[in-house]
Amino acid sequence: MKIILKAIKIARKPKGLIKFAFHLNKAKLILNFFTLPVLAVFLIAATCAGCRSNISSGLPVKTPEEAYITIAGNEDITEEEDVAKNQYKKMLPEPVVQDMPYYYIAVLNCIENRNNAEEEIDKKIPHLIEMVNTADLSSIKLTLMFCPLWAEMFYQNSSRLALIGEWRQNGHEISCWHRSIYSADWDGYTDLPYDEALKARNEITDNSFENEYAGNMADYINKLKMINSDIKSGYVQTGKDSYSYKLLRSSDFAEKNNISDQIIYYTYTGCQDFNAESAQNGDPGYNDGLNKYIISLDKDDMQVKYLSHLNLESKQDLDSAIKTFGAYDSSYVFGLAVLNDINFLKYYFSLLQYIQALDPEGLNSKTITQIMEGKILQETSQPGR
């Protein structure tokens, strides 16, 4: 019986009738008066099923996804079909989970310039390793943001520097986080003149400016380049709760918060100004981190691009993130940032568990640079409602 079924399957292919007869002969079947009608019925049904859609238009019309599934799901493909499958796969759009947004997750690693800073970093590096390893389980790509002291400590330790290389090889991005002089937890780097910098710090803290100061912004970026010479993206913490489009456009903001000419992609805390959806759900914080487009602005003869993110710092932030993932599709990008801090890690791991259920292969996961350069979103210089 198995040979008969195989023969029928072959009969549906080109030159199948000849091969069909061969297999019948091989099985030494006796085509007597009783078996011939039965086999004839099988043959007619099999042949018609295979060619009824090809009479007028060749192959049946299928979407790219259907065609790929058809090819990939065929266990008996020939060598020629295998070549066709690989060629066709290259023509397909990148696979994506359609009913959830693309997303990026920035992990923030920084500490203010103070005496015990290196001891604090030593304690936090194991947390970072666990965060990355958990993301790797579902091919989730992280944007790992560091301040100069973190970069130095990785660079000066060969095993830690090897970790940076491994993370980059696995698709994670090495980025930078600058806590500006206007932030309470300043990282020690500024281009402000001494008198202006001293005044800015005296308005925020009683700490000694000389003990806090670590260098100018050229020093800053050179230390980051020790662990990623091609660094392109960053985040500036200004001390404000969130940015606005008006603030991004202001020349004063650009002058005080530009990290380096090499950093052309920024993420910021806040909400893009397009969200008509915000008014519908009555929650003004609901759309923080949801991006419909990339804000692209010309500053000092260079183009700087911005995305927004939601800071994951509380149970409320976690609930908002889950709600956003469930409410929007892949025409949006959802940005998230989490501080490498023992108080916030539970929200990070809970969120990853939720994402892994929606996107187990990490198809929608991107780094900041991948979003900026991947033509996933349109760019605009004039966001509006």
C-alpha cells in the first residue's frame, strides 16, 4: 500500500505518469479486472488535484508569506526547489510580528564621578551580565549605554573587554549615556567654561566641583571609543523629567547637550507630539516611548535624529509598557530604558518574560542604530498632532 501511495504522489509531478508505471511494475502488482478501476480512480484524482489550478495561469497566486511557507514546509523538495527556496527567501521582507511594535531596550550603566564609584561598578557588572544573558535567550538585542568610567573599567580588564566583543557579536549595540552637568548625578564631563560650570553645580549640589570634574566632552567620547570606535548613539540626561519637541529644537539645548559630532542618534525620555491616541485613553503618560516616526533635525551642518523612550522604573511603568505592546502594531517603534540598578531589575526581567511570550525569536527587537538606519519609520522635522 505504501508503494501505491508513493506512486500516486509521483504521478502528480512532471513525467509522473512514467514514474508511476515504473513503481507499479516494481511492486509487481497484477492489474487485473478488479484492481484496475480502483487504481484508475486514484490516478485521476491525484493528477487533477495537482494541476487544476495551473490550466489558465500557471501557478496559483500566493502572497510572499504563503509562498515561503509552501516551500519551507515541503519535506520532499528537490535540489532545484531548494535553490529556488533560498533565492526566494532573499526576496522576502524581513520577518516581523505584525501585531506588536518594533522595540528597543536601552540598559543604562553610569555612575557619578566620586570616590567609591569603581566599587559600585564592580557590584553592578554581574547584574549587567545577567541582563544580557536573559535577553540572548530570545535573541533580544539590547542597546548597552555606558559612561566613561564604565568604559575604562571594561577596557582595562581583558576578560571584561572580551565580553564587550561577545555582546557586539551577538547583535547588541555599545552606546553612551551622558549625565550632564545639570543632572544631580553628573558624570563629570562638560564643555562649559569653568565659571559657568561651577555656577551650574553650585545650584544643584554642595559637592566639590574639583572632585566631580573629570574632563571635557572630547575626553568623554575618547573613553567611550575605547570599547566601540564606531559609536553612534547616546542618551543625555539633563535633569529634566522629559524632553519635548520644542526643547529638542532649541539652540540652547543643542549647545549644552550635544555629546559629540560622532553621536548622531539620540534617545530621550518623553512622548512624541503626534499622539491623538493619548487623548482617547485619558492617560497622558501612556504613550511615552511610542514612536510613529524619527525626529530628524539639522544642527551645525549635521543631521541629528531622535527617538523617545519610556523609563522602566515602577510597576506603573511596567503596566504601561505591557499595555503599549498590546495596543500597537509594527508600524510603530516602542522605546524603553532601564537603569542597571537592583531596585529596577525586577521590572526588566518581568518585561522580558512578557516580550518573550509575544516575540520568542526576537524578530521585532532592534538596537537604536538599527531603528535609525533600518527604514522602519519615516523621518520628519515637523512632528504634529
